[in-house]
Amino acid sequence: MDSSKTTAIRLSRLLICILVSGCAHTVAVSYLAKSQIDPDFTNPEMLWEGEQVQVEWESSVQEESVKYLTKCDQVLLADSIHEKGLRHEYKVAGKGTPLVIYDKNPEITPKEKHYPNSGIVIGLTAVKETRPGRPPLLKLYDPFDPAVVRSAAGPDPIAADYTATLAVLFSHARKVAGSSFEAFIRPDNPRFATGIYLIHPYDPNKIPILFIHGLLSSPLSWQNLTNDLCSDPKILEHYQPWFFLYPTGQPVMESAAQLREELERTQHLFDPSGSAIASRHVVVVAHSMGGLLAHTLVSDSGDALWSTFANKPLNSLALPPNEKDLVLQYFFFRHQPAIDRVIFLAVPHRGSYLAGGIVGSVGNRLIRHSHGPASLLKEFRTQYPGTLTPYFARVSSRGPTGLISLAPNPILDSLANLPIKVPFHSIIGNLGDNELAESSDGVVDYQSSHLDGAESEKIVPAGHAPLIANPETVAEIKRILEENIGANPRKRSVESGSQLALRNARE
């Protein structure tokens, strides 16, 4: 291998490392052996702090949580957990003992497959109340429940340790962060299944914040932002975090089609009637490549993207059924009415020249191309010569990749021009002292991140990956989420089947 090729490969690897460096760090936890306790929540009475107590599940505990709380693998005293990796720790002083419950995920039911396969982690607060002449009552609360969250502002707050719960969750999910490069170079065989994942038990009365990560990344890239948001009473009262995980080596339009399908499938699984707040309201927060996927949730494609790909009407082509299905999935979509608004973070709406340069050239050779897009291009080249537009006629015969589809190209231009049907906001990084129009976050230029029509545009002095957890970014996202609540007043109905679920667990 000559020196120029060696230099190119080394430079590409360096740039890829820079891209992923802000997203790959992990969280670790430590605790003393005595921090692990062994309460039996399945019995109506048990020993607590050396005293016989009666157990009472409060309505704040969701039905979805109870089956894991009653048969858990580990119960930890939250105050004794020491974490490393999160920038801030958030606790609420008050009555009761905060606990962190860890349970292995059996992944048996369809719903369980939407929780991390590394395990299910739940926060709980146990409050002992004395009763004259009777055994004390041990009340169990979900610290993430709105009623418990609101108590923090009152005269009798219930204790909570939000960061300890998230730290245990993230520490068990470390392999997810390590799998992001593997999913980038082998997108057809990712270690973790593409899909939407919940980190808290499903709450029908809370709005999902759907986080969509970017290139060479995973849901772990959101851990500091999630910690900052899930400690804010105003956010906790109204929202629940959901995460879309996908292999970033596959082309943008393939991932976008999977996102649209997975969101509809997840909402229907947890709420078949479609009546829950979580089915009718969603806020999307998307970083980098993830923002391109998000754009397809809130736009109507018409024929715009198809016309960028082919120069003949789709109905004029006698495509095999499987190939036509791919075309319909990739190029035709309508906005999803459940989306309230979108927050774009450092999104290359018009592409990034870095992806089209030496990184794109070498990276494209490393990636094992997705079968679906490759077979589609092959079908058009062999069966319908002259149908592809010039750009796609030049694309490698093996098909596009996630990296190459981030380079400036006609598909991205068409997508950027599709009107967005909901309020949207842009948060854009800026490194250096250049004029705004000439600025960049080191990966994406301002001219690519900017979209006309945004309700707000926040410029943050941060690079592409660090932008996610920058304090100014966190504050802006909190402001937008609070604004969204004001724009969508809704009557909250408290629904809890915890008592019934507990009885079922005992039987």
C-alpha cells in the first residue's frame, strides 16, 4: 500500500474517532455490599429496618412496573450508589428511603422487547408511617410519578434519587455504546435490534420525548441530557423518554422508514385503542443524522423524493412486489399527526462535506452495504436502464451507505425543502469567530443546519457531539418542552392498575 493511501486511511480513522468521541463514554457505578437489601414486596407484610410493617402500593406505581418490582434481582439503597460518568447528580430531600430496583429483562413478551435487554431499572421510594397500636405502614411510591414530583414543592416532599436510577441503567447498558461502530460497518447485522426503547415503565399519561441519535452513535449519547431533563419537576410531570436505536451504516431513507414503522408499532402495542396521551402527543429531539430521519415524521413526501431518484413515474414501472414495497417505504410518506414538535440538534439538512470527502470515500469501503437499497439499485440498473437520475446512476453498484447519504446530494436537498407540518426548533453549534453564515460546529456548516421557518434558532458555542449535553442546549430544550405543554393543554387522568397487578403477581 502506498503512503498516500495509508495516510488517507489513518486520517479517515482519526476523523471517525472525532465524530464518535463525544458519544461513546459510559457510566460506571459502585456500592458497598451492605447497600444491597432483600425486601419481599410480594407479601402484604414484611420486615423493614428490623420492624414488621404492612406494605401498601401507592397509585403512583404503574401497572407496568409492578411485575418487575415484585420479582426483582437486586434492590439497592440509592443513597449508597456512587456513579462516575454523569455530569450532575439530582436528588430530592424528603421523607422515605429512595431505592433502585434492577431486574433482568426476560424479553418474552412484545412489550419487554421495548425495554433494554441489559435489564430493567426502576426507581422506588419507601416511606414508613407509624400508626398507634398497629404495625407501621410502608408506602411505596414511584418517584417519577407526577404526584410524587409535585410533592417536592410542597411542605411534605417525598425523597427521590433520580440520578442513581439512571446511573444503574446506563452502567448495565454499556455494551450498547460499544456496538455503535459495529452497527455502522455491518448495518444488516446489528448486535442490538433496531427499534424504540423505553427506559421507564410505559406511562399512558405522559408525552414521549423521542430521542433519535446520529451517526456512529447510540441512545447512550443522550445520557447526560436525559439525566438533566429527568430531574426537572416540570419535565418529569409531563414527559417520558423514548429512544430510537438503529444501525447508522445503512442509508438515511432506510433508517427513516424503520423509524416511522417502529413509532406506529410501539404506540399501538402499548395502547391498541390509540386513546392514551402517549399515542396522541410526541416531541422529537434529534441529533445530526437523526434529524434527517425525524424530518420524515413531520412532512409529506408527495413525489418529491421519488423524482429525485428516478425520472419516470413509479406506476409506469413493472417492479417486483418486494422492490416496489421498498420504493414505497423509502420515498413515500405522510406526516404522523401524533408529533407535536421537533427539536433539531446540529442536523445536516443539506449534508456535510466531511462525509463526502476522504472520510466518505474510505468509510464507504469499510461498510457492508445494506441489502435492501443495494438490491433496489441493481434492479433499476439491470431492468430499467436510464431510469435513475444522474446522481444515483453514479452511486456505487453496492448501493449507498449511511455515511455517503450524509454528503450533499439531491435527496437531502429535496427532503430539506419539504414543508414541516409542526412547530420546529433548531439548536446549532458554532466553533470559532466566523460570521454566522460562515460558521460550523466542526462537522456541519451553519448553512446546512439552518432551516427557514423555525420557531426558534439557538446558536451554542460547542462542537458537533458536545452540543448534546451543553448547558445552553439543555436549558433551551427545557424551555421548548415547557412551551409545548402550554401550547397543548390537556386534562390528565390518573390511571393505575398497580393494585390489580400486585394481586396477580402474588397469585
